[in-house]
Amino acid sequence: MKNKYMPMADYCKEYMRYLGIAKTERRSFAESVRLLEKAGFKEISTFKRLKAGDRIWRGYEDRTIMAAVIGKKNVSEAGLKVVGGHTDAPRLDLKPRPLYEKGGYVFFDCHIYGGIKKYQWLVRPLALYGTIVRKDGSKVQVEVGDKPNDPVFLISDILPHLGYDQAKKTRDEFFPAEDLDVIAWTTYAKPKKDDEKGDSEPKADKSALVEFLKKQYKVDEEDLLSAELEIVPAGMPREVGFDRSLIAGYGHDDRVCSFAGLQALIDAAGSVPDVTASILMCDKEEIGSMGSTGMQSSFFENTVAEIIERQEKDARDIMVRRALERSSMLSADVTAVADPHFPDVNSTGNEARFHKGVAASKYTGGTSKSGSSDCGPEFVAEIRRIMDEGDVVWQMAELGKMEKGGGGTIAQYMSRFGMKVLDMGTPLLNMHAPCELAAKDDIWNTYKAYSAYLRD
Ligand code: MN
Ligand code: MN
């Protein structure tokens, strides 16, 4: 056995620590940079020339990152091996002008990010994380809801006693998206002179909250126009069941695969690979990989060009194109595990199961495979060999039955370069819920799979 892996218990403990910290893509980015630098990786611009064994990372807008261990063969000649996942997760974002008063409350007005079932976000403790940027460019970090004495936030729902009308509505209709707003403040404003009889409607004091934000964060209400504030579930990842075989946590999709790639790359840095080994931890996958930090951007190509330029003093277009076409990738994203209470959505005989290891999907997409890159059998065979030689427990699976739905990953955006791409990631129960479930042994085998691939 040529590969050595971190033991399962140690790996899962470290993953749970990371998952508790990385509640947003920016926090994942910061923690990833910290771990990479600790392992000897340096930001690419600090290198004039790159040689085999060098460890580099390159980030974009503090949200998307690529890291690599430079191989013996030049990238333009041999391409790269990539493990590519994402670190954004479904959540609620604060709107640009988030503060409003209604019926004695001050709310944060929220906008849905990614595919959620709205009802799952009601009546549960929520945390607020993000960055506010002042006009002078200075930034303030907001992190509220996970430290023991922090307050949390909450979206309320009607009591069952008065919920008869609500109960008649469909899942999508019974709670309007525009009402997914968190309670931010309820202290009443002091009544004005003419209100003092007490018969006027109580008014929560928005100006007191604005005053509080000014004192706490040194920001004005106007500064919220240039903020990226995210409402995410409060609380830390936990073990599930008396056998502690599962881990519950927010954002397994796709931090479970992204982190596995990160650890696998750090492992790979222990020796000099033939082919450059790399990882991508990207942003915006949950909204279609759009934007400058999503995988429909030029970030990946640009980073490859930056590497080539430092290997060959030149990075002509054809060299970059050759590098991309000679590359291969494991699209590191989660898939669905069979849910015993919903058997009619499982692709019978082709469904993923807990404790059967990391799951490969030859294609994702919907009923007609639309939106899928459909990996060629040659690359699937190569991965089968690597998994067997690396002692990795793995399964082949489809997301679900035809005509029941579908989903995609970044595979389609990477395969357009001509790269060989296979989807391979951790199977999850209740994917996209505020608290997702994954099995420890599958989590561990995901890391082993990426490690075996990058070191092959
Ligand atoms: Mn995903
Ligand atoms: Mn997802």
C-alpha cells in the first residue's frame, strides 16, 4: 500500500472543527489559507519561478481558492489533476437595505441564496456572519450566534392553534419567501408626548438598533449597502446516533468534499508528484456557478496560466489550452443517499447508501441527463483502478429516479475545457437542509479517494 491516510477518528474530528468554523465561503477561505500556509503553501505571486515540489495557492475575492503542489512535468505538457468542490451553501442573505419595522418588531429583510425548503428555516436558532465594507474600503467582520453568550436570530411561524388556514396551503405557498425575515430587535421606542396615553401601536426602535450597530461595529445604516451578511444555522456539528456513526452539520454540501480535497492536497505535498496536484474550493455553485468567483468565470484558466508563466517564462494561449485539455478532475460534490421514507425517488439498484463509501456519479443532471458532463468510461475505469489500489471504499450512484427531479455540479463547467471529469463525493441525507447528515466512514473514504487520486 503506497498511500498512508490520516486515521478516520482524527480526520472526522478535524473535519468537524473546520465545519464549525467555515459557516460561510469567506470563513472557509480564511481557514483554508491558514491550513495551507501552515503546511508550507505560499501565495503564487511570491514565486518568480516555479519548480517541482513548490506549494502554491491563489485566491480570488477572499471566496474562491485554488492550491497546488507543482509536479515534475510541466503543466503545459502534462496538465493538472484537480479535485474541485465548492464552499458556498444554501442560506439567507440580508438584503442591501435590510432593516424594517413591522408590528412592534425590527426585522432583517432576507433574500434566499440557493435551493432551500423554506419551512426548514423557520423557528430554529440562526447565526449572522459576514463582512461590511465601509466607503473607505475598510472592513468589519460580523460573527454572531455561535459563541456561548451570543444572541441568535429567528424566523417565527404561526402557532398550530391559529394555523388552520396555513395548513390548507401547499409547501411552497404556506410561507412566502418575502416573510423569511429574522427578528433583529424588539425593544419599543419611547412613546412621543402625544402618544403617552398608551393607545397607539407599539413601535420597535429601529433607530436604537442602528445606534447599537454604530457602537458595536462602527458602521452606519448606509454601510449595509455594501455588505455581504449571511443568515446561517447556529450551532456546531454533532455526532448522531448512539453509535455516533453520522455527523450532523450545516453546509456538508459541499464543505465535506472541499475539505477532503484540502487535506488530500496537504498529504500530497509530502512528496513531489509527477503531475501537478491541485484543488479548487469555489464559490457560487449553489446559484449556478455564476459571478467572478463561480466556476463559469476565468479564475481556473487564469490560475493555470499563472502557473505556466512561472514554469516556462511564457504562457501563450495554446500552452494554456493544452494544459487544460490534458487535465483531469474529480468533481468533488455531494450526492443524495437513499431515504427510507421516500423510496419512490431512489434509482433502484443505483442509489447511494450510507456506509458504502464515497459515491461516484458518471453523470448528474435531470431525466434526460441535461446539464451533465457524462464522464467517458475510460476515465471511470482509470478511477476504478486508483480506488482499488488506494484501498478506497466507494460506490457508483445516481442522484435519483428519472422524472423526479435532478441536480448538477461544477463538472459541466470544467469539462468544457476538454478535461476528463468524474463526479465523486460524499452521499448525504437531507441535502440542502439547515442540518445535513453524512456518515463518518463515507466522509473518511471521500478524503481517501481524493488523496489516492492526487498521489496516483
Ligand atoms: Mn454541492
Ligand atoms: Mn448543493
